[in-house]
Amino acid sequence: MTAPRVWTRVVIVLALLLALAACAKNGERAQEAGAVAADAAVASPEGAFLAYEHDVQVQLEAAQIAPRIQQVAQACQNAKFGECAVLQVDQRSGEQPSGEVKVRIAPKGVESLIGLAGEGGTLQARNTRAEDLAQQVADTALTKARLEKEHARLLSYQDRGDLKIEDLMAITTRLSEIEAGVEQANKDAAQQRRRIDTQLVTLHFDTTSGQRSRSEIGEALSESGSILSTSVAFLIRAAAALLPVGVVALVMAWIVRALIRRRRRKP
């Protein structure tokens, strides 16, 4: 083999290696971009008052459902993916086990938690929606500001020395009502802030379609015995109910036949 051919092959191999490396880097960049896009898809824009909720359907093998529910709940309780609170855990056993986990989690942990839930299974469906709380936040802030302003005005009236007893009592009563209203406004504002800063994620776990089909066949076979017994029992009850009617019918037929024969014998 001549030297030019050897160098030609070396150049071709190096070019192929460089192309493969570029493809790998592009793939990694695409994955990173996809992850960033997924995180951005559930992040509320700056200055917006959006409350996000996610419903995710996950299909797993029957034996994986119960451990996965516990794994997801523990990951949330341990704040594995950020601030998180478990709101509901529902687990159903049997031939077709299923379950549900509902959590409220910081936006940055949504995708990681969903990825953990669907690991080794299939994300059958996902629905993401957002409620705009801008008007509610504005109304709450306006209510609180109005109450605080009225509270300050009544306090200034309360310091006057020429107030009558009944007027002072009326002001005191109104001040108590205003303080209760301010407290409620603070609670509403805190709840709205919580819905904006965290997101509600509901994970539904179910068995795969193949396992459901096998379970339905097994259930049908197990129920066939009870169905047969019910049918036989129905036939026995029907026969018992119709037996007196049959006896009466036979007796009447015998009487009618005897009367007909007697008439025929008369000259």
C-alpha cells in the first residue's frame, strides 16, 4: 500500500470521528435544550400571577405501582427536588392495582418529580393548565388597603375626648370587624402566593393495557362459576313457581277432556 493511500484513509477516519463527536455534542445540546424548554414551559413568566396544575397518567407494571407511590411520596417529603408538600396519597391493591399521589411542589422540581414517577413505565397522558390569579391578587390587596385605611381613621376618632359611650362602643366593634377582615385578607394573600410560587401535580398510576386485559380475562373466568350458579338457581325458582300452575292446568285439561267424552257417549 502506497503512502498517499494510507494518508487518505487516515484523513477519512479522522473526519468520521470528528463528525461523530459533533453529532454527540449536538445530541447533548438538544437534550439540554429540551430540559430547559420543559422547565420553562411550567415556569410562570416574571410579573405574572399564574397558578399551574398538572395531571399526569403513568402506566407501570402491577408490581411497581405500590413501591413507586411510596418512592414519589418520600421524595416529596424529603424535598429531593425542592420545596414540596404531599397533599394526598391513594393506593388501591387487587388484580388491577392503581393509585394517586397529589403534591404541591416548587416549579423547578416538577419535571424531575414527573420523571421519577414515570421511570421504567409510560407517561400515558399529561395535562397542564394555569389559572390567572391577577384579579384575585389585586382585589385582595385593595380590600386589605381599604380596611387598614379605615382602621387608622377609626383609631384617630377613638382618641377624641368628646365621644359618647355608644359611639365609642360602635367604633370598638367596627375595629374588631376590620381586624378580622385584615386577618382574612392576609390569609387569602398567603394562599394566592402559595398557589403562584408552587405548582399542583397529580400523578395517576395504573397498570399497563396488557395486564389489564389479562386481569379482565381472569376476573371473567372467576365470575363464570357464580354466573352459572345464579342461572341454575333462577331456573329452579322458575320451575318451582310454575309447578302449581302446571298442575292446575293438567287437572283442568283432564276435566275438560272427561266432559267432552261424556257428551259424546250420550245418544
